Amino acid sequence: MPLDKYRAKRDFTKTPEPKGAPRPTKARQRLFCVQKHLASHLHYDFRLEHGGVLLSWAVPKGPSLDPTVRRLAMHVEDHPLEYGTFEGVIPEGYGAGIVLLWDEGSWEPEVDDVDAALKKGDLKFRLNGYKLKGSWVLVRTRGADGRSWLLIKHRDEWAGPVDVTEFAQSVKSGGDFADILAGDRPDVWTSNRPARGGEAGALLERIIEQALALKTERTTRNEEPKRPARTAKATPRAAAKATATPRKKTAPSPSKRRAPATKRQRD
Ligand code: MN
């Protein structure tokens, strides 16, 4: 059954993640999303809607807009469609940590038969998100377990030397990991210590420290004057596109997206 693996890994009395049900893909746009997931290891979960679920790959380094860069993408269990809008704190259990909705939009296959492409291990597609756009490919590698794929940007007007992971903010709340934690778990945030002890508590504590470290790192960087090293590497055209990208979509409005995490709407 679809989603069996997804459900087997989770205790839905303890996680805020959706239980979900497969939903047929009707005559509408296919969803895609990328969730930045601060768990035991920071990674980006890349998800494409197909066959009523979200096909999912965990990308440790996140997507790259540079066509010469191949990013490892580990194929993981299908997720329910509802997961595509999920953002929040998973306090314990599988995937414990913080999930940030890093990008979302629609995707279209650049092949006639998605199932055949998946079976072959070569899926070409177009993304239309806030941060990721244009043509991409997922290629399965010859690894023994068949779970290793590579996510590669095709050369087009959306490719470029900009490090897109520098755009760290959520497309849902406008916040970062620390903001999401503060909004979801003010108790944990104010004491800066998990309410519960034991292994889960220690993990969450480590994650809080990481969220703070990432925030400090970014704040420090943003406070500095423009670094020539970073702007010089980026072509003006690509840089303009990368910054212009979020404004090209109609909804949600920039004001809503930048609303403080504490005031954000929950789905
Ligand atoms: Mn994950």
C-alpha cells in the first residue's frame, strides 16, 4: 500500500506530521516542494507529486543551480501530499527536529512516462518554484542498494553560480529554524532546554543549538557589508534572477511570507 513505509516510521499520537492519504493526481498542476530538515543531520527533502503521493529524496547538501555540480539524493519513502505544506517541530521519534518549507511550486515531467523514467533511473523535469526553476534531472547511480540518485541542474536561464541555499528563509512563514522553533515550541525556546529528558531531549537540545548557530552565522554574515567574493562570483543576471524569483509568483504575497513566525497562519 502507498504510504505504508511512511506510516510505519511514525507515531501519529506524538508527531505533528500529517498521517495523510494517497490522493489521485487530477487535471491540475503537480506539486513539488523542498523541506529543509534539521534532524540528526541537516538535509533537504526534495519531493515531487506523482501517483497520489510525494516521491521523496533526501539531499544532504541541497540543490545546486550549477550544472557542473551533482548533488547526492537518497531516495526515501513516499510522503502524503499534505506533507507538502508541513513546517514545524517534530519533537521526538523518526525525523525529530525542525522542518522548514524551503521551496514549493509545481513541476512537469520532461518525459512522456514518469513511471518508466523512474524505473530507468533517469527523470527529467521542470520546476516552477520560488527558489528553484527550469530544467533538472534526477539520475540513479550504480550503487548497490539502488537508492542513490544525483540531482543535477540542466543548463538554462535558471542555472548559475549563485548558491541558492544561501536563501535560507521559509517560503511559508518567512522564518528560519529558530523562528519556527520559537513559534511552535515557545516553552522549549524560552528555557532553551527540552521539556523532556532522555534521548529525545538530548537530540532536541542539540538541534536547538544548531538552529541558534545557523541563525548567528547568517545574522553575522548579513551584518557585514557586501562581500565582493560572493557577488563577484555571481553573474549580475543570475543574481538578479535569484533575488527576483520570490516576487514573480502571485501568492503568497511577500508581506505574508515575511510575517513573523509567531503570527503565521497554520494550515
Ligand atoms: Mn528528512
